[in-house]
Amino acid sequence: MSRSFIRHAPNLAPMSRSFIRHAPQLVHQSQLVKSRRCRIPKSANSKIEDDGAMSRRGCHHPNLPAPASPLDNDDILQGLVSNPLFPRRFRSYHRTPPLLGVYSGTDFVPTQDPPDQIPTARFSLDLPGDELSNGWSRYRVSCCRGGFVLYFDANEFLVFHPMSGDRHRVPIPMKDKWGVFPVTAAVVPLGADSSSANDQCLFRIVTLFSDISHGIIAFASVYSSDTGLWENSTGALSTEPRSSGNMILRRNTLVGNAIYWMFDRPGILQFDLDKQNLGVIEMSQNVDAVGTLMCQIIPTEGCQLGIAILAERSIQFWERKANDSRAVRWMLRKTVCLDNLLPSNRLPISLVGFAEESKVFFILTDGGVFMVHLDTMQSRKVLEVSEMSHIFLYSSF
């Protein structure tokens, strides 16, 4: 692909080469140059007749003579990719977005190799006047999902979409109510399967609040960018007198249509996006009490609730499943040894991140953070730090 394509596509910035590299069937140049009939007007608002037509034009091209000049190829690619229907078709075809990098603090660290590596400055939040007196940003990252990055401070949420550059500020509700404060929050994209281009920028913010004046550890409230309103959910978690701790981990996992947080009672907080209800899933005695920092909530192959536990130099995979008598319990499915994935002289400390889309784990050791692909049994170091509780992984097309 020529660089002039990027120059002629202002509506696509910021764009990495990986975006096109991961679309071999939709925009591969060697196929497109064979067809004059698939040429599309330059206008980003040009219409494609229907999904079938887009599939035929974008995926299967008849063997026709090549265009007369390289510029024609760029025009074809520009028209195809800048069409409002292209992102939905692209996501539907490839399903799994690539892991582009991680957010450590508020800094973006790319994880791909050149030439697909994303420039750090392009994905880092840069807002004039957002720094504290010590030079640190007043925002903290709370979640990454569906191409969105959710920041928050004492007064507002800021939803950042690095691929488009869009920023949405959402005031935090109840911030002036004594004893009520936000504990953690998750962003969930809306309209991922919609045919409307506008739906690609819609999202929900699921926020867990604590109300110490009424002894409530957590209750949920949901903001929708579609309506611009906050709605309180049903269900609340109250303080237990004998509880040794009430810490809720900031990172969360989307499994099916529910969001889950680790909770150190021990247990798991579940927010059902359909029922708008907050509940608690107790941990079974079959799962060793190793501490929340050693655990990561994951979806299983059947999109059921699972948990990965770091046990010395191995990862245990547990699944919550009903048996023949319909009793739900945790079952150990497999154990993966890390001896061939981590240096022998490095001690695993905790699980600090998990990519929902690509099933990649990030493991903190005494010698840095390692990115571990269990599907390919490969790993490499991505951060040099030796102390942290979590990082947030950014995946997007």
C-alpha cells in the first residue's frame, strides 16, 4: 500500500499500517488493482448498495485488467475504507481486533513491532491544563474496551477514542453528596452490530459507587451516551461486620452481557447489563485463596465465567459450571506451565492485565512485565517495571 493513500484519506487519521494489514480480504491491494468495476468515488459519504455488494466488491474481485495508474489504486482504497459502512463490515469479517498497546498510568506503551507500532503520542491523552502541581495528570485510566479509553478524576469521566480522536466529558453524578464517591468504572461500547455509522461512537459507563454514610460498599449507576442520562441499578453490596476487606479491583472483564470485578471477600461482583442488576458470586472452597492480585476473571471457550489463577510458575484455569444436579461450582479445567514462557531467573508476582479479545495475559515479575500468548506459547517483555497492580490493554481496528 502506498503512503499516498494515507495522505489522501483525512477522515481516517489516526491510522496505523496494522489497520490495513489486518484486512487482507477487504482491502488487499493485489486484489483491488485487478478490478476497475470496484472503483468507488472519493467522497466519504458515497453509498454502497448493500452488505452483499460490499462483500462482493471488498472481498471477491473478478480478474480484470489493472487500473492505469497507482493513483487509481489509492482512490479505490480511500473510497472503500472511508465509507461509513466499512468499519462495521470490517469488524464483522475479522471479529478479533489486534492488541495495539497498553496503558500504564496514563501513558500509552505500544506492543506491536515496527512498522506496525503505534506512535506513543498519538494514543496518549494530551489536554492543556490537566496536570497537577507535581506534573502528573489529574486523570486516571479505569478501563479500555471497544476502542474506547475511560479516564476519570474527582469531577468527571473522560471517554477517549484514540482511533478517531473523539473525546466525551461526562460529569460524575452525586459528587456533592456526602459519603458517596465512585470506586471504579467500566466502559462498554454500544451499537457494535448496528448499520448506523453514528452508533460506532455510542457507549455506556457502568460505575460502582460506595456510600459510607449508609454502610454500602457498592451500588451501580449507568450512563448512556445515547440518552445522556444516568440511571441507578437494582442491587447493592452492604458492609459485613466480620469482613477483613472490601477492596474492589479497578480492572474488569466483560463476559457475555455482564461485567465482572474481583472482590476481596473473596468473591466476584457481577453487573448484568440486561437486567441492570448488581450481585455477588461467592468463590468456592475449591479455588485456592491466593489473593485477588493473583487472579484474573476470563471468559471460557463457551463464553462462561472463568478465572485464571497464578500459582507459582503456572496458571490454573477454572470454570464456573452447573453439574447434572444443576448445582453451580468451580471446576479446574487445565493448568499451563510457564517455565518455557518466562525466564528461569524471574519470579512471577501477579497477573496485571488480560486482553479479552486476543486472550493475552500480562504477568508482572521481579524483572518486568511479560506479555504471554498462551495460544502460540510465546512471550516477550513489554515493560521494565517491577511494581504495579494493573495495566489496561487497548485493542482496536
